[in-house]
Amino acid sequence: MDTDVQNYVRTLTLRSSGHYRVGPFTVRHNPGWELKYANYAIPDQGADPTAGDIDDLVVAFRERDRLPRLEFLPSWAPAVEPALLAAGFTVEMHAPVLACTPAGLLPPKPVDGLRVSEPVTDAEFTAAAAVQHTGFGGEGCPDEGGIAWLRGAVAGNGVAALALLGDEPAGAGGCSVPVDGISELAGLAVADAFRRRGIGAALSAWLTTTAFERGCSTVWLEPGSPEVERIYAGIGYRRIGEKTNISLAAEGH
């Protein structure tokens, strides 16, 4: 399953209009979205990059005003992480990869007054992207790339969601465009004022259920912390592997 997940990510990257190649790497580049999680390279399977390959990759990221960064499963290309460390990269984290199937999904605890639906209007897409933007440390208005990601998920038979408590946006997230029955639950964010009420679990379960209803057989995700992993485990997600997130600090830092 971990190899299926890596193939999934690489396939979506190759389909994206902004992707480019550098040596044995494919780079996911979002021109309108500076979020570091939306810009990263994936090595080819079994890649064994030279120091020159890595230098070229760093230059390509810097020229596009992006943090040189990679996300990949170590088993996919075992020689890559040691080569990156030798070039000065630092591991951000070895993140667990979780997955859920229809048979494994568990019902979340209900949240009184919570309404979850898919955005339809421009205002709803913007509201969902705004929750994500601030939830991941952004300030001001959401990037156009964040709004485009949500719209693209819906248009590609994935899922987008906006959760409301009363009239207030409380949470947002999405399941990306599926490939061969696999989708990624990503961008799950809960507004500061509404955290620790069970909204994250309820919203995740709604997204996962909707993805299954639209034909997916597996939904996977990467939790940001052990606390978040426990939330996903509570609705049926289980570990299937581990992913390396690794980057090179900006020059002069």
C-alpha cells in the first residue's frame, strides 16, 4: 500500500500544469501558492542522485522563490535521504502515513449544531480556503492556490468541505482527485475558536465517507502530530508506512 500511495502522489504531480523535472526528480510547483506543503520534489523510484543533481534541484527551487523541499517514502528511493543530508538538508519529520478503507471507517462523536457541506459559491470556497490558510499559520487573505486546490478537488471527483457552527466557518478540508481508487485527505483545518470540540474528527469522517461514496477504495493522509494521529485513529485510520519530509534552510540561515 505504501508504494501505491507514492505512485498516487507522483501521478498527480505529473498531471499538474506547473510540474517540472530536474535530474531524477519531479517537482510539484504551485505558482500561485507559496505554502511549503504545496511545493516539493519527489525522487524517481530507486533514484541515486549525484551532488550535481541535488545542486541543480536547489537552484530550480531558489529561482522560483520556493523552499527546496522533498516528500517521499524512504522505501521508494533509499539512497536519496543520505544524499540530501550530505548536501545540508534537514529532516523536518519522518511522518506516519495512515490509510482507511470503507470496512474500517468508524463513526465519530456527534458535534451539536455542526453542518458540513461541499462549497458551491465563490464565497463558500473562499471561506473554506481562509480556514485552511489561517489554520496552517497564514495571515491575511487565502492564496488563490488554496482556493484553486479546493475547486480542483471537486471538479476532479474528489471532495471539498466547509464546516459551520451557526454561521461561523469552523473547519475545512478536502480529499484530492482520486487515482485508481486512492485519494488523499489533506488540508484539514479547524478554526482556533472551535478546536477541541470534535470538529476535526467529524469533518474527517464526512470527507472520508463522501470519498468512498464517490468510488474511492482507500483514503490516506499524513497527520501533523501524535495528537492528530490519535484523532484519525479514532475514526478508523491505521498506519501503513512512513514518509520523509526534508528541506534545505534558506541561504544565510
